Amino acid sequence: MTHITQRSHDDVPQGPRISTTRADPQASTIEETQPVVDRGDQGYAETLTNRQVQMMAIGGAIGVGLFLGAGSRLRSAGPAVLLSYAFCAVIAFLVMRALGELVIHRPSSGSFVSYARELLGDRWAYAVGWMYMLNWMTSGIAELTAIGTYLQFWWPSLPMWIPSLVALAILVSVNLISVKAFGEFEFWAALLKVVALTAFIIVAIGLVASHVNVGGHRAAVSNLWRFDGGFAPQGVLPLVLVIQGVIFAYATIELVGTASGETQNPRKVIPKAVHAVVFRLVVFYLGSLALLAMLLPYNKYSADESPFVTAFSAMGVGWIGDAMNIVVITAAFSSVNSGLYATGRVLKSLAAAGEAPKFAGTLNRFKTPAGGILMTASVFLLGVGLEYVIPERAFEISINTAAVGVIWTWATIFWCQLVLRRRVNQGLITDSGFHMPGYPVTGIFGIVSLAGVTALMVLDSQNRIVLAASLVYIAVMLLIWPAVKRNKARHPELNAQEGGITF
């Protein structure tokens, strides 16, 4: 007879040690490693294809953080904002490599929440799961706000909350139908974004090389340092202050981890997706931002309009601006779609462990986590109300708050990878063969950098409010934890994972 010993859920496990004791009291105790099984992964249909996952990985990194947020960042920091985006691109690259190692170790729809439970303990999994919810609760609101903002390009008097509400209804329906419907929607949305950005880059390179007049200004590389104060017109401080918003621009890259639990042959598909994202981050983000700064003076861009629409409209070809606006609306739709997908799976993982309402773990007949999706949608509805009350500030407030959740999530991914590799080196876990480069320096660098970004938030008055509100949210979650823990103790079936590591 085999017994698996259990530790307190608060303990941080030191290794995947399973004590296997025979019924004979004279039998010796041996240690063995068993695969971890996460109950939160049960019931899903593994129907996402390589084609869909590849485009999800690329498209996930191209959202309103680039299509809308880049305008305000360019205006506030000047062309030097490229340095902020480059720094965050390095962090995003390392996050993807760390997550890739975790996914190849054990694909899971619970993603970093499931890995945190395995490697860091239940309390941290609970905390990061609800911080990720904070990320999507606020970033989803930002994306819905962006949809309303983009449509005002054509209908300035249209209230922002109306298109946001319609968009939410459509996307909830897509997510409830099936994961295949979600994957197909994301594939075509990502393809449209990639084609549009590629076209912009090609056209912009031609204009810069030809020194064409754009909006009364000659397009040239020298525009990076030629206008009103040079490369960094406002100095170094704005470059630091915008980093929080820039991190938000790269959010959603971690969606690859969530998709791994519903992907055909994930150990083959996910490494390809990780490598694809890295290259696109450099080309699409840094390349397009540099070209935007070369086409027009940085102060021609604003937070009220996509910088791509601004640039194309300045060329005097109105239909291009209209076409680009369609693309950025699609980007916002795609991001909200991804948010509903990711949070539905994370909430199901939390519910399986008794750390979220039981309803959140409900699957419908199409094998989608309907409970979690509907819970997230209800929070997004609050964002529609925010647009009604303070439409001029809803976007910035949302993305700054979302960035705190992204930072917490990414730091957890780094920490999990460090623990995983240490246990692999100790011979406690089988080596997957997919490694984070530069271990352990790169993981530590990532955590320290993210901690630094959080600390720098106190330099800006609006960010101080956001940080304070986030800390209150964390405090409330931790105050609730003892009650959650007692409930878990009364219901042993809420031990979300079996095998591998005990808690």
C-alpha cells in the first residue's frame, strides 16, 4: 500500500520528495519522483493547433500598449522612449524563456499559477493567481476603453461605453463556444496585426529613405534627435516613469503558457512559439516606434489617437488612416479575447484548489471554463461603467494598475524557473532540455529589475495612487487567505495537485 505524505499548505516545498511507505512496518522508506497532476487541467479539449499557437504568441505581444499607448509615451519622453521599450523587451524575452522551461517541464492550463503551486507552495499560487486577475481586470478595461476611443475617430460624439459593451458581449460568446473558436479568432486577428505592422514598416522605411514630406515635416533618421530638445527632450526621468506603461505593452506574452494545456503536442509547439515572439518583439515594437519618430516630431503624437493613425493621416492619404484604425480596433478585440481566455483558465485552476468560488471551475458542454469567463466579464462590465464616469482617464488608470499585476506575474515566473532548475540540478526533477539562458543570473536580474520598476512608481503622483491601491488589494487577499486555508483543510479533495511535490 502506498501513502503520499502531505505537508501544510503554507510550507514552501524543498523538493519533489514523495515518501512511499509499504504496509510492512519493517519495510524501508524510499524516495521517488512522481509526475505532478493538476486537477485544474482536467476536462479541457486539446484542440489548439501549431498554427494557432504560433500566431497567438505573436499577436499577444501586439496590443493596445503599442497601437494606442505608444502615442502618449512618445509625446511624454520623446524618441528616447525607445530605450524604455528596449529594456522591457529584454525582460519580456527572459520571461518567455523562463516560462518556456516551465511549460516544457509540465504543460498546464493553470500556467504559472500551477507552477507556483508545485514549486513555491499554495499561498504563493493563491496570491499570484489573484494578482493576475487584477492584471486582466484592469487591462481588459483598458482594451475595452481603447475600442471606444478608436471608434471616436469616425464618430466623435459616440459615447465610449456603447461600443465597449457590444464588444464584450461578442467576445464572451466567442470564448464560451469553444477553445477552437477562440484560437481561430486569435489566429486571424494576429495575422491582421502582423500584416498591418509589416506594411507600415515597409512604407515608413520607403518614406524615410526618400525624405518625403509628411505633415509638413521631412521624414528622416535625424528626426530622432532634431526636434525640440533632441533625443530625450524631457530628460531621463520620463524614461523611467513610462516603464510601467511599457511593461503593460508587452503583457499577454505569458498567454503561451496558459495555451499549453489545450495545445496539440505542446512540447514541440511551445518552444517554436517562444522563439518566434522574441524576434517579433524587436522588429515590431522597436522598429515601428523608431519609424514613427522618424516620420513626425514626437509632440505630434497624443494619447487620444493611435500613433499609426496619426502618422498615416499626416501623409494625406485618409483611407490609410481609416484602414489602420480598423487594425487597432482588431488589436483591442484580440486583447480582450485573450484576457477572457486566460482568466477563465486561471480561475478554474484556483477553484480546483478551493481558492476561488466553486462556480469559477465550471466547464460547459463545449469544455470551456464558463464560470471563470463569466466572472471576468462581470468585472469588465465595471470598466464600462468607469468609461461612463471618467472616460478621459479610464485608459491610463487601467494600464497603470494592470502593470502591477504583470510585474507580480513575471516575477513569479522567474522565481519558479529558478527553483525548477535548482531541483533539476539536484536530480529531483527530470531535465526537460529547454533551458533559460544565463541561469541563475538572468532570472535574478529579471526579479531585481521588476522590483526596481515597482519602487520607481513612487516618483509619479498618479502611480503612487495606483501602487497604494494595489497594495491594499494584496493586503485584502492575504487577509482572506487564513479562511481559504481553513476551508482547504476541511476539504482534502481541494488539494489541487497530486504527485511530484507535496505541500
